[in-house]
Amino acid sequence: MSANFGHLLEISPELHRLGTLAERFFAEDANTSLIKSRQFGEYMVKEIAALSGVYDSAARETTNDLLRRLATQQVLPREVADIFHAVRKSGNDATHDLAGSPAEALAALKFCRALGVWYRRTYGRDPGFKSGPFVPPRASADIDQATQAELTALRAQVREAEEKLATAHASAEDLAKARVAAEELARQASADGAVWEQTAVEMEANQAALARKLAELQKAAEAQPEQLQIEFKQAGLKAASSLELDERQTRRLIDVQLVDAGWEADSDRLAYQKGARPEEGRNLAIAEWPSDGGRADYALFVGLTCVGVIEAKRESVDVPSTLQQAERYARTIVLTLEELHPYGPWKHGLDEPFRVPFVFATNGRPYVRQWVTKSGIWYRDVRRETNHAVPMTSWFSPKDLLDKLTTDVDTAAQGLAEESFGKGRMRPYQEEAIAAIETAVVAYFFPSRAHGGDCLFSIQGRSWSGLCSTFDVITG
């Protein structure tokens, strides 16, 4: 049984089947592995919709449309929806372009495993579930060097986890999971392609049976009290907050977010060390751009001009502190005269002036007001010394940054909210007014919870969740 997806067998045999097949095909064909990962994500989204009582097979929604609807209804937390989108997009490329590298297939597998853990904690009603280390799949002989290095590091983590748990006198359950992971590595070493092929044949599912199961789940959800759906949403938020993604996974999520904002981004392919350079007519987010003493995670180019740098860290890292590192790169980044903006550099009395106008930092998590330093995209316009760092909910497009560069610096210093008004963002006084109204509503209806704390409740058919002093509306 798969150490990464075996825990799903008791709650969703189909998810277990697809996750296992994505693993099995990794060594044989990265393209097929990516397609199976995409199918894993697609089926999980359908199953979540059915368990939530909002699945309609007759509507024939695309996976993208269903994802957006579930995110809008807050059935899916945004950070979980972002992972689904990353798997979907890489799987679509594999399906339509017959593309897919081992690195992409491994990234999709790791995302699917994270989604499976979230699903188990949420819909398996097992919030304390501990998954054990990710067990890397068996690799083919001709795998690229970078992916082979990652697989080797992941295998070492599996073995180290078992040793640490044994030394620390961990619980029998945790030790058992670590041993299963180590045994899976041993099984892979002795397996051959014929075994995986036979497994794939034996596990093919009946699509009609799956459609019946989804219909049954939908019917059962419709008969359940609304309170159960509220509990699922609350459990999903809690499970999402404890998602653990490494820095490579975070980078892939950021790639997807940047592409959605109009940039060309691919940390594996569009990297300085692999020859990526700015080009006329292209808006590139080039990874690992050199600076004196290090490399910026991304350098943003509009045409030939560098307009920003991004520092990206894994999800557990505090974001504002990471912005300071981005500012260092903005002063020491290596650029030709052609790549420098004509209005720069911006000195502010510094020994090393800023060579680019905008700096960003993120850990891949969507902005949540309650966890302001642990989420969102933090941004600073360094053209003026007194400009402060501010959080954003989404990335600027290339046009956004060009528009900002044509704005007088003193006008720009009025702040992000002022500049972005009319683009879907609110002014500070609007946010303050909304927060005051939310607090007043809670104080009136729930005086004992008026000073904060987790809550989830309904008022006249509308569901509310979050910290009671600052919560979000859930359209349910």
C-alpha cells in the first residue's frame, strides 16, 4: 500500500487509487503521472462538492469553474484552492501538450499528498492526523540531475524521521508510520515496471460507479443539517492553516500566481542559470537572478527593464522580515545599464542605492487579516524613503507596475490602497469601517465573544466565520 496515499483508502478508495497510480507511473512516464495527479485533484474537488451538497453533474462545470465556486462559497480555503489550481494546470499541460518533466511530476505528487492529508483531516473527521514523511517515488534511470538530487534528499528525510522518532521514544503510531515509509522505499528498490503495470490494470475504476457514488454523497449531504456543513468549513480552515509545504512547492504556487497576474513564470525553466534573460515584448519573472552576495528568488522584467525583485520563503516563515532580504537584493542586484530603470537608482543617502523600484516578499499563503505577518504578499515602493511596507491580496500585473512608475513619487507615497482604488482593493478608512461594523454585529448578537476567539454561526440564514472581531462572510 502507498505510504503517501494509503490513509485515504478507508475514506475514498478512488482517491487512493489515483494517488497510487500517479506514484507508480512516475518512474515509467512523467506525462502519465501528471495526468493521474490531475485526475486525483479533479475527483477530490467533485467529492468535496458532493459532500458539501453543492455538486450538480448535469451542470457539466469545468474543474476550474467548480474550484472557483467552492472557493467563493468558502468550502475550499484559498490556500487549498491554490494547490488544486497548481495541480490542474500542470496536468492540463501534460494532457494537451504531451508535456511533463520528472521535476513537474514530482511536484504534482507532493501537492497531491498535501491535499490528501488536508482531506483526511477535514472530511475524514480526523483533525489530529499525522501523515509521516513524504515517501519519494521510484525514479527512472535517465532522470535529470536536479530531480535526482531532490529525490535523494527526500529519501534521506524518510530514514532520518524513523531514526529520530526511535531515539525520541515516540508513540507506537508515529513509529509505525515512519517504518511504513522506510519499508516503501525498500519495496521500490526491488520492484520493476511489470509490477506497476499490473497494478494499474487491476485498479482501473468504473466511471459509472463513480458517478453513482457522487450522486449518493450529494443526496446524503442534502439530508444533513446545515450545522454539519458549517463544521466541515471550520475543519477545512483549521486543516489549511497547518498545511506544510517546502520551499520548492511554495515556489511553484507563486509561479502559478504570477502567471495569473500576467507574468511569464516557471522557476524550473525561466531561471538565470538556465539562460533566461529579459526580452523585448515579454514580461518575465526570471528565477535566481544574481546579486552581490546571493541570488534574488525572482527578478521582474517588463521588456528589458527590471522593475522589481521577489523573495519567496516556505509557508511557515514570517513575511515582513523576508522583505528586508528583498530590499538587500534590490540594492545589490547585478544589472546592465540597459536593464536599469532610467529614473533610478534611488539613493536615499544609502551607500548602496536601490537599483529597482519595487520589492516583494511572500510565503505563498493568501492574505488573512488575522495572520497578517504570516500571510499575503508584502510590498514596498522603495522610490521614497518614507514609504512603508504593506500587505496585498494579489500580485501586480506588468501594467500595474508600469502605471505606478509613471506616477509621481510623492503621489505614490500616499499608499498602496490609495493607488489601487478602483482595482478591487479598498481604502484604509473603508477597511476600518467594515471592521467596526463586524465588531458591533458580534458584540450585539454574541456579547460573550465580542473580544475575539474562533466562532462559526448563522444569522437569518447567513453563515459567519473567523475571529469574532474580524470575520468573513460565507455565502452558503
